[in-house]
Amino acid sequence: MLLALFSDIHANRQAFSACLDFARAQGAERIICLGDYVGYGADPEWAVETVMNLVERGAVAVRGNHDSAVGTTAESMNAEAQAAIEWTRGRLSAAQRRFLAELPLTRQEEDRLYVHSEAGNPQKWRYVQNTSDAARSMLATSAHVTFCGHIHQPALYSMSSAAKMTSFVPTSGVPVQLLAGRNWLAVLGSVGQPRDGDPAASFAMFNTKTAEITYCRVAYDVEAAAKRIRENGLPLWLADRLSVGR
């Protein structure tokens, strides 16, 4: 089965639409959503409704920290992120807020684990920034492959049976086989707010038969997404950063 995996959509309608279209054109058979459907961007209602509809049709969705923040004031965020969340709360319907609140933190399918942040302590929302962080996550699960997001920067980690770690930044469009003799942690980039210097939306596709993952970049109408943010009175930096991918 060919999976399309999306993380950190962040209410960016233009980016998520472009990624969904691209994935379907590539033959994606199942959608996996790794959290943070809201926050930063200007179309939270559309984003949540789209994910709800995908789940109704068999997609998997887990909860991210911005999704959690909609329903609680306990989540700690910077001022701009907090302003976007407070605005988002007023836009979502009761059904949409309930959907976000009830999403699981993790989901396992066969030898794959899906989580927003990392597997060691998902509710702490810790970032995978290096091999030490990746190892902590990988040792917490028996899954052959863990898929996560949260950091908005693509990366791929592996651990040998002797606990030796490797890491690299995958090249877009180049399949990587996740060999059976190692455990893997695939960190997805962000659909709606990339932070690796490339403004193109980022997601990944995984072939469960061949165990190949391909990281994908999709150009989208960045200015339209930024204009929506400005029009809705959200912090200007949230619009400006889209064009630089930071």
C-alpha cells in the first residue's frame, strides 16, 4: 500500500490542497496525518473539516500540540503562536474542537508507529533534533518505523541492532529503502510552514510493500496563504516567514 503522510499542516489551505493533489496523482492509497492541523495559518475550519472527512474515509490522524492547545490553556507557546491559537478557538465549531480533543497521541499499524512529536513521551511534545533525541524515541517502541513531525524539518534516523545510530537529511524525490535490519525514525517536514529554508510544502510517501520512503516537495501559492494571514489580523511574521521557509 502506498501511504501519503502529512504533518504540521497549520491551517494552510493552499499548501495542504497542493500536497493532497500531488499525493493522489502519485497513487496514494491511504492518508496519514501526524498532527498540528491548526495554528499559524488562516484557514483552521477548512483544515480540520478536511482532516475529519479524510478520517471518515479511512485516514489515520493523531493529535499535535497546537491541536491540544485549542482545548486547553496548559500548553506553553510563544506569543505569536498563542495569538493564532486564541484566534483559532473562535473560528472552530464545537464538533471540530471535539474532534481535535479526542484524537489519539499515537497510532500503531502493523510495524509502523505514527506520532506527532516522539514516542518516548508523546504528551511532552519534545523535538527530535539530533541522534540522541531520535534514539530515545526509537527505544520507546518496537515499531520498525516511527513517523513523526513537530520540528518542521525533514530528517531520517536509523538504529542498528547494536544501537548504532545514523542520520541524514533525505533528498526530495529520491526513494530510501528502510532496511529490515535496522529500526527507523522518519521525521517529516511541514506541509503548512516549512522551516528548512525551502518554502515548498513538505510531506512524504511510504510504500509498505517495498519499505521505501520518498520525501516530497510541492510548490504552492505562498502569497495567497500569506495574504489570508494578513487579512485576518494574525501576526505578520506568520505570513512573512512562509516565503523564506523559516
